[in-house]
Amino acid sequence: MTVDDTTSPDKFDDEHYPAYTMGRAAEMIGATPAFLRAVEAANLFDATRSEGGHRRYSRYQLRLAARVREIADQGTGVEAACRIVILEDQLAEALELNHQYERDQQRNATP
């Protein structure tokens, strides 16, 4: 018996797996499908397309879109909010890399 790759348990644990349809994704973040298209047009991310051409979103993408929605709800334009979120995400990644580097340095320095 083989496991269908699209239903592998690992896929459900992967925050980058495009598991959500546009309608479900919009519902989950309290937005409209038009909002998701707008953040995609502002280059926040590119939605994955199903074989039928329908957009699919990952948990990671939804987390970014939800943050954009928070900022936009405070009066910032969607494009500017997307740029802020991209910069926040890049900063978090850089900080994590820095922490990893520091941990590696401590391990290598300890005899």
C-alpha cells in the first residue's frame, strides 16, 4: 500500500503546504477573496495554483495576509502594509539566523 503524497501526514504539518482554497483562506483571516488577490498583486506572496488553476494558500501565507489585514485596518494602504510585513518577516528571519549563529559559536567554543 502506498501513501498518496498529497495526503501524507507530513503535508499537514508543513506550514508552507498550500492546503486552503481562496474562500476558506479569506474566511480564516476575516477578509474577502478580493483582499487576498490584492496582497498577491502587491507581491506579498504568490499563491500556488491547483491543476484546475484555483489559488491555494499555506498557513504561512495566511499568517502574512492576516498581519497585512491588521495593519490595513489601522488605515495603512494594502501595498504599504505588504511592504511592512515583508520587512518584519525578513527581520524575524535575520534574527533567527543570528541566534542560530550564536548558538553554534557557543557550542564550538565549549571544549
